[in-house]
Amino acid sequence: MMVTFVSQYEKKTLNRARRVLDSFVNRIGDNAWQTVITQERLNAVKKLLRKTASKNTAVSCHWIRSRARSELVWVVGNRDKFNR
């Protein structure tokens, strides 16, 4: 499945979460990553992000279904950093 990760960080959580995402996913922007990934690896990324998360962490994972459609899979950290 093709997924995109979007992050909204503050303070020191930036380096910790970037380290986790960079080890699994290709960076396409300052706060965005995109790759083709299996469900098992996606679960591993989520687990590592949860382990390093703090109150300033916010990472969302979107499943790209087609050019015009994406679906929110999960959010790790502060959900209020993102729109509905």
C-alpha cells in the first residue's frame, strides 16, 4: 500500500520522530514522507513512533487509494494539530 506520513512537531520531538520515519520511509518534504509499505512495517513504524512520542508529537498516516482519494489510517500523538 502507498502511504504518506505528515508530521507537526514542536521542540525536541522533531529529531526523534524524524529519525524513526527516515529509517523506514523516503522523505518528500520538510514534514512529509511517502512510500510503498506492507502492513507489518506500517505497524512497526507506528509502534516505534508511539514509543518515542511526547505531548509535542503529531504524526498522521494517510493511505493513498488513488490520485484524488486518501484515507486517514492513524494519528500518533496530539490529534489537535491536524484538521478534521
